[in-house]
Amino acid sequence: MQKLIGPFKQVLTMNNLPSKGAISDDMLEIIEQGGIVVENDKIIEIGDFQQLNEKYEGRTEIELIEREMVALPGFIDCHTHICWAGSRSGDYAKRLSGKSYLEIAKEGGGIDSTVKQTRQASVEKLSALTTERANTMLQNGVTTIEVKSGYGLNIPDELKMLNAIKEADTLADLIPTCLAAHIKPKDFNGTQQEYLDLIVNELLLEVQKNKLASRVDIFVEEGAFDVDNARKYLQKAKALGFDLLVHGDQFNTGGSALSVELQALSVDHLESSKEYEIEQLAKSDVVATVLPGASLGLGIPFAAARKMLDSGVCVAIASDWNPGSAPNGDLLMQASVLGAYERLSMAETLAAITERAAKALKLKDRGILKEGNIADIVAFSANDFSEILYRQGALKPVRVWKKGKPLLSSQQRRE
């Protein structure tokens, strides 16, 4: 049956915005006293609530909103690592004491530490942990979540992680990515290229056969994989039919140029990107996904999101929620803080966690509230959309709808 949800003080559709570059707040489509008509998980019409009520009278159930709320598309976190076991609080303490991320990794901390703990966990344990984190994000308005493997770093444990992601019991949509090329594991007796060949020749074929992921990612960085080996790996993965992603330009450049060369969907991090890298991204269709949570966790500068947007780059924002460099996990808070430091318009920040994040995931059915899209909706107790980012993440949703079904109410939030 059809359902009419509203009236909302404002419906912020995120529709008809430029796909790249800067966005001013006056470009936002805002429907005052708006309503959303939903049927079979999809939006069938958006407009003035009273007019919709009259048009659909007798044909729709009404989900009445009795307080001032602002509605916008469900948030999309297009880069996370929420499938892991264990903790790296010790790494964080060492960073606060002055050691760098790379120094800690060389001492046996970093990704290797999480690999050991994740390998020891069962698929059931990993699935439960992923479920818990995904549901926390869902309560905070994130309705679609990309989730990477990359803490198994051998064939059985990477498959275990991807199966755990597949089996997670959450209403959020999880988009799996194979990040077996996170680093070369210490227990692999071979070269970078030999490890990457093993992934291509054995792991990716199993991933494809069992439909565990259609995306591959690689960390291009000192201590991880160099550009030449990453290029060969990504070319082979692309030939198999996988979409390509790159962890790039976090501490050293090179990853973003490779992503442009191979027409990856996105390159993520970019804290070290300079004018040349930004110019190349602006000439491409690669989404630049910036990760403020990693900057906060590592105490390093944010990616130059303002310069990227002004240069014509498509910028998305993601949380990078992981146990090491980005343990915070609050997408809205991180996006709000990045927006303040980088002087992003509210439209740019909100687009970066909705419609532009959807582009990074190659999803055309969400990120915008419009006819035909999935009815993923988040609502805040506010009389103007500007209050959401003004509170820098402290204002949490009072309603979340996933495919038109209400998941969170203000009463549940208070409880």
C-alpha cells in the first residue's frame, strides 16, 4: 500500500545538483511543508504535503509527522572497515606520545595487529561485530555502508571476512569491497607482486564465484604497495570485471594519479594531494573521497577539500571507521568538522555524504530524494536544514526510514 509521510518543515531533496565541483546553498532544492509518498520501498512522489494528501486521499496510509522536522536522503558512508576484531587503543596512546603511524606499524602495531586479532575470530564473531557497528551507524542516519575486508590477508581469512559482511544482520545496505591488497602480510614469504598474483589467481576467483564482492581496493603507500605493482594488480582485477578503488595519497602521492590512469571509481584519503594531483582528478570522473576521521585519529591535516571543489573535483566524505587510524565512526560529526575547517558550504558537505557518496559506490538509486529512488530517509528535529551541520554532529536523527520503513523514533532515541 502507498504511504504518505509528512508534513516535514523542509524536505531537502539533494536533486539537480552539479555532479562535480563547488555547490552553493542556494542550489539546494527545498520543499517547504513537504511530503513523501512511498510504495514498495520506493519513492513515487515528493511535493507539498497538503496537495499530496488531497491527490492520494483514500488511497494512502498517512504517517503523520507532528513536530517540526527536516528530512533529507539517508546518509551514505562510502569507505569503512567495520568488519574487524580486537582493539588498537595502544596504537592511539603511542601516537599521542609522538610516534607516527608508520613507526608504530614497523614496531608490530598498525594493520598487522588487527590482522592477528581478526584471524583469531570466527565468522560468527566478525558478523556480530559488523552488525553491531552497522546498526550504530544506521541509528545515526547512515542507511548505506561500504565495508572492506583487508584484515585477513590470506585466502581463508579474507573469504571469512567477506562472508561475515554478507551474513551481518542489519537493515542497512552493506556494500562489500575486497581489500586483500591492504598490505603484504608478514607471514607471506614472497614479493609484493607474488602476493598480489596470489590474490588475483586464487582469491578473486573465489570472491567472484561466490558473489562476495564486485569491488577491489589497494593501499598504495610506503609500507603497503608501490604504484607499479598496484597498477598490474588493478589491471588484472579490472580484466576480471571488478570495479577499482584506491587508497591513495595518504602520506605520499602516487595513488591518485594511478586511480585517474585506470579510471577507478574513487581514490580515498588524499591528505597529501597537492595541486598537480587535484588538477588530474578534476579532469577525470574519479570521486575524491576524503576521510576526516583518519586526520582526527592520526592528528594530521585534512585533505584539501575546498581546493578540490574549487578545481572541479567530485568530493565525497566518508568515515573510514577502523580500529587504528579512524576509530570514531561518526560520519556526520566528521563531515561537519571537515566542513568547518575547509570552509565547505552546507550543500557541499551534505552532498558529500549523500548523492556524491552514492556516485563513489556506483549507486544510482539513492542519495537523492526523487521519484523512483529507494525510500531511504533521515529526519532531524529542526526548523531549518542549517541546524544539522551547525550542531557539528551533536544533533542526531529522530527518524530514520529504510526503504520506507521507520526504524528509529524520537521515543526510541530517548530510551
